[in-house]
Amino acid sequence: MPIVDDIPELRRILAQTHTIAVVGLSQHWYRPSYFAAKYMRDHGYRIVPVNPAYDRVLDERCYPDLAAIDAPVDVVDCFRPSRDIPAIARAAVAIGAKVLWMQLGIRSDEAARIATDAGLDVVMDRCVKIEHARILGGLNWAGVNTGIISARRPT
């Protein structure tokens, strides 16, 4: 699987995935991880919080790490520093995730190699919430130029 950096592939990922494990999800409403996870939950995705500091986040059980999750995960969404991502990539592979998603400002070529070698799609330096709003969420109806111009309906 490739490193995903185009609209059709981002649309495919967002349309075909349902469960997102958010690594580094904070219980504080003002943190970007909380805001993004809440948005995705409000748009029909199941959120699985991963943070050893908490028992519950967004009224969901919070897991200390990816290995502790007892249900299938489609996307591993990373809110951790780039130096932590290779280990998270290995854990994502181990649990059978389909996508390794690194949030804005996060890039790791080593983690991308680990994930793509195992068949995962990889998204780097993009916010899942922003991409969902831009591609599937109707952000354009609010007058925001999403950069997506097409006469065709998304599939």
C-alpha cells in the first residue's frame, strides 16, 4: 500500500473505515486530539481512545496501548511526536489495522516504511478531522475553498 496524499485515496479511506484508535487522545476538550476525535465520533466513526493516563475519554474506555484493544481497528490516528511513531506503526501492524494516520506536523519515514511493508495505507502530516470536513463533511457549503472542484458526486 502506498503513502496516501491525494483526494480520491483519502476519500476511499474515510469512506471505508469505521473504527479509529486515537493514540494520545486527551480528555481535555481544548486539545486538538479531543476536538478531532469528537468530530469524527459525531460523524459516525467509532473512537477508541489510547492513552495510559486515563481510564475514560469521550465516554469510552481508554486503553493504555494498541495491544490492549479488544476489537478490530481500521485506522490508527497518531497524536504523538514523530519519534514515537515507529513503535506505534509496529503496534498498528500487530493489531491488523488498515491505516496508519499521522496528524498535522507528524512525519516518520521509518514508520511509513514499517506500515507500507505490512500492507497498511499511510497518511502523514494531515488532520483526519480537516480531511473529513474537506472531502466528505460539507466544509465547502460554509464557503470554505476546499480545493476540490468537480462536477461528479463522490463515490
